[in-house]
Amino acid sequence: MQPDATRQAPPARAPSPPSPLETHIAQAVQAAGGWLPFDRFMHLALYAPGLGYYARDARQFGLLPGGPGSPGGGSDFVTAPELSPLFGEALAVQVAEALRHTGGDEVWEFGAGSGALAAQVLDGLARLGQPLARYTIVDVSGALRARQQARLAAHAGVVRWVDALPDAMAGVVIGNEVLDAMPVKLLARTGGVWHERGVAFSEPFEPSALAWRAQPAIESEANPFTWADRPTDLRPPLEVPGTHDYVTELHPQQRAFIATLAERLRAGPGGAAFFIDYGFPEAEYWHPQRSMGTLACHRAHRMDDAPLQDVGEKDITAHVDFTGIALAAQDAGLTVLGYTSQARFLLNCGIAARMEAADLPARANAMKLLAEHEMGELFKVIGLATGEGWAACGFAQGDRCHAL
């Protein structure tokens, strides 16, 4: 059978106009002379007021994916507190100990998400008989704040929200999956030469009109932005052997955040901080074989490596350099209490006994917090404190500070 000579390809569709967020970022690219560092792009994509991924009125956290009418409510990823309340109950054990050692009566949580962790820690502290004067949430997302207020209505007398840190603070700071959402710089070694990777306009896009040029295009392939590299003096903190092409991230915002937090804690009566996130020590982070970096996007419980596409509709993250966090803390006068895997930390805080008292479905969910192929090994916990510190219970066994 001969092919139909008269058959024609369907006519190409004109690409859609840029979304309000894409327009906002395009204006930033234009104002920057046509090239925007990736950390600035990531900040706008996630936090642009009313437009960014975390600033919009949508549900990011949950057990199930799907659209707005689905059982999962359209969530994009699940965090440990959403997976099991035993996570926050175990963390409360470490928080209570830290409050006693530092003499504080306030907990500070950064990036409280849906409010699930706050509810679990508050309930856990109450069961432990640990007095608490105030639970302060620092969150830049107005949409998430409204959701947190609804979830924490039973604790309205204790919980408050702030937009910025005071000059001096005391108590215990916690942050679950906060550091990974801080914008990162991208480096790319190409042909043996290091470049900073930024964002520019794609060829069909007309920045002066913030629209697409009149030319055939397929809507699904239309993207206002593309990668653009510039030579740079920036380097990873460790030399990456070889000359093979290599893409990685730098974390100046994470280190600056830790330095600011240390300054505020040391200006007050003192305190401690515990951060849980996925990441590595520097020797693993900048391993020669990790040539594609760690930058990833999350949407509907799936991952991709295309942060320039569907901007504002998905999360953008990078793994944490825990060596950098420890060094930033020490440089700012804090003591590193410990560093270990999430599984070991939760076990040290007594999650096993809580699992024994739970029903089978609850145990199954809690096991995902501990299993090596789930969250148990990829996620790490680092503890920091003012003063000389103490032997914190969360790091009693399996401390990995030697690996930092």
C-alpha cells in the first residue's frame, strides 16, 4: 500500500501568551540586560508575590497527586509530617530536651508548610509536659499562612506568625525541607571551563513585546526562557577532578541564612536549631560522578529536570550541602550538636516505641520515614546550638559529624 501523498501534517498552533508569572520573570530578565542568574530566576519562580509556586493559592503538600477535584487535592509532593504524625512526635522529644538545656520557652519554625509539623510538635510537647510560651512561624507565603492558621486553630493562643526575624531571639528553631527550597546558583563546566548558568530569552520570544514572534510553533514546545552560560570565577568548594562536563549548584543563600540565624540567636539568651532535609556532605555532593547536579522539580508526585518549563506550576529544589551548613554555623559562632540520617535521628528520639503502639497502616507510613530506599537515608538532620552545646539525644547513636 502506497502512502497517501495528499496527507498533510496538522497545522502548527501559535504558542500561548506568557503567563503572568512568566511575564513578571521576563521583565526581570529584560531589566537585567537579557541574562538573569539562576538563583534570581528560582526566587521569582517560587516566591514572586501572588504568582510564585509557594505564593499562589494551591495545595502543594499531600499524599496523593491529581487535579483540584481529585482525592489528593492536586498535591505535588509529600513531606514527612504529612506522611506520619510520628515524625513530629519524635522531633518534639529533641525539641523538649533543647528547650530545657537552653532555658527557652519558644519554638520557631521556618517554612511551616501545611501546619502539620507545628500541630504535631505542639501536641508532642504538651504530652511531654514541656511548657511553651509561644510557637512562632516564619513563612513568606500568605496563602500557606491562611492554611496554617486553619489547621492550628486549636493552638491559637500560642501560635503567632512573623515575616522577619527580630534582632535577638531565643528558643529552639526547627525547619523541615526549608533549606532545599532556598535559591541556588548553577555552575556548568563545559569543555573544561567553568561558567555560571543563567536564564535568557528563547529565540522565538520577543522580549520588547513580551510575546512570541509570528512564526510556526507548537504550543507544547513554546518556552520563553532558555539556558545561557557565562564564564565565571565561581567554583565548587571542592575541586572536581577531570575535565568532563559537569553541572552543579552553589548555596550562598543557605549559608547566609545560617549566619543570620546564628547572629540573632547569639544576640539573645541563646538557643538551638534543628534542620531536616535531603542532602550530602561535600565529598558526596561534589563527587566527580555527580555530573548532572541535584536540581530537580516536583509536580503531581513526579520529578523532572526542566525548571524553565511550566514556571510556577511546580516546585524547584536542590539538595543541601551539609558541610557548608556546618561551616557557616561554626564561622558564626555556633556549635554543631550532631549530624545523622533521618532514620537514626528518629530512632534516637524514640519513634520505635511509638510505632509499636500504632496500628498497622500508621506503622507502614512511619516505616517510610526510616527505610533507606525511602526517606530514612536520603534525609539528614543537623543540630546547632549557641554556647558549648550538649550531648543531644537525637545524635546519641550514629552521629556522622566526622563525615562533614
